Amino acid sequence: MSLPQQHSFGYGPVTCAAFNKDRTQVALSPNNSEVHIYALRGKSWEKIHELKEHNNAHGQCVTGIDWAPESNRIVTCGADRNAYVWVIQDGSWRPTLVILRINRAATCVKWSPKEDKFAVGSGSRLISVCYFERENNWWVSKHIKKPIRSTITCLDWHPNNILLAAGSSDFKARVFSAYVKEMESKPGPTTWGTKMPFGHLMAEFSNNTGGWVHSVCFSQSGEKLCWVGHDSSLSVVDSANGMVHTSNTTEFLPFLSCTWVTNNSIVVAGHGCLPMLYLHDDQGNITFLHKLDKSSSQSGGGETISAMKRFQTMDRMAATEVSTTDPNTIHQNTITQVMVHTGSKEQCEKFVTVAMDGKMVTWDFKSLEKSIQGLKLM
């Protein structure tokens, strides 16, 4: 089994990141108003660009980054209520204005599969779907508002470039139509529904025990949607199987990110500091399979037990501080993002995690899959 490849970008946390098409460059935010772009030089990463405030960039913390693979454009959003589309010209990255029309922080951003529009979630209880207006050389937006009742925390596009999944802090995961008739042809029917005017609510789901939705992800086919919540739950809906909704409240610390790695398997990660693998079978059952790290040999619920022991130690020793790191995990702090690196959501070969410890780790999923005996992921 090949070992995960690790790289540290310093002592500060990495809150969001995105790769270019061939994975030779990565754009990330070190938990401030800047975006740093690194290039792969051999086996190490070298900083080659900084998108800072003096270049008309963000004035407050960057909250979302996405890199369009084909058009090579970067979109960023931040707590300053702004979003920028960055295009490289003459060796430097230059921003294009985006008219979001929001009065609260932007929280997340995602390019559509065809890269002709993108969506921005915000604390304004709405989603801004943005597309380019050539006459004015800026990106304009249309708003999806109802029935959203709280901050949008995460987004993901359906492969058809029309449907948009959103998670929010009102404990809901929703699927909307983001069809913009001004710029695209009328969509055909899907397993999520047939009527798709802009902003139409296609489906809405609740976490069984509550909890903010931290991450949503469509499968490669677009027929399944998974999400994770702050109640330590993982949920899946299968639109091709009568909208069967399955939710599994786990014994682990809450997950913050999820992605499909095969048609039926999901990698999740979060406060437990390590990625975990789950299976969603044809009957709609969600089964925990394995911890994809050195600590995978620990018993189930290891993160919860470890946290309990820390507090017991603090009480017994009358200590005010105690180490919160686990020497058995590669990441030593909360994982903020997990994403496919090589392959697809149907046949993932490698995936990447970034975390609050400033590390980016590349995991060889094919190697991990072979090392776990008896698993049938396909």
C-alpha cells in the first residue's frame, strides 16, 4: 500500500482549496483575505502567485474557492460579501467584478459543470446564480430565495448543469433548479423532476436529529445526493429509487465534508481528523466500512472516546490545557475539505484532504481499496 503524500503550507489552517485541471497547481486560502497559488515542483509545492487586497481582491476572509478546469478561471468568495472571477493575463491573475447583491457574508462558491455559470451561497438566506454579461463585462446574478430560512453552507451542481444542491444551517438539504433561460436551452426531464423554472424547489430533506448541513455532493450519475450534518450524520437520497432517504447518525465526531468515490461509496472527513469510508447499497442502507488512516485499527467511536479521555485527564490533573492531537492520525486538526484528485466520483483513484493544521494530504484510494479485504465498493 502506498503511503499518503503530505505537504504542509505552514502553521495556519487551510480553510478551502481547489486544483487546476492537471493538478499541477492548487489555489488555497490560509484562513485570511488572501488566495495563494502553488505550483508542483518535483515532489514539493512552490508559491507562485498571491491574490491580495492591493490587487482589488478580498478585504475579509476568503470562504470559498473553485477552479474551472477547462476555462482555467478561478472564482473566489469571501466574508466581505464579494466574489471575483480571476483570469490569468500576461502572467498575473486579474479579477472580474461579480454583482452578487447580498448584504451578508458569502460562504461558498461552485462552478457549474459547463463552466458558464457559478453559484454563491451566503448568510443572506439566498443563493446567487451568476452568469457573464458581455455587454458590461461583468458577472450578474439571479437569486434563489424560497424556502431558504438560514445561511447557505454548501453547494454542489448536478452533472446536467441545471440542478443545484444546497445545504444550510436550517438543518435542510435541498435541490433547486438553476436554469437560466437567458443563456441556455430548456433542460430535459431528470429523476429529480421535470418542471425546472429558475428557483423551483425540486426536493427538500431534513436531518433526522437536526444539525447544520456542512457538505452536499451529487454522485457521478446525478441520481444520488449525499450530505453530512453537525449531528454527526451521513445521509443519502436515491432519486432513481423513489426518493428513498436514508440517514445514519454515527458515533464519530461531526463530518464537515463528503464526496463520492464510486457509485456506491462515500469518503467523509471532519472533526475526527481522518477520512472514513461508507457504503450505500442498492437497498438504501448506509454502512461504515473503514478509517482510511493509521488510526483505522482503533475501535469504532475512537474519536469520541479520545475526547472523553482528554477531559477526564484535565479533571484528574486539574489542568487547564491538554494536548488534543492524536499521534495515530496524519492530520492533527479538523479536516475542512475532501475532494477527488484523480479519476471521478464514479472511479476515484486519488482524493485530497486539507485541514486546519495547514496540511494537504493526497490519498491513493485504489491502493487503500485493495488493502481493505472483502469490500465490494462497486
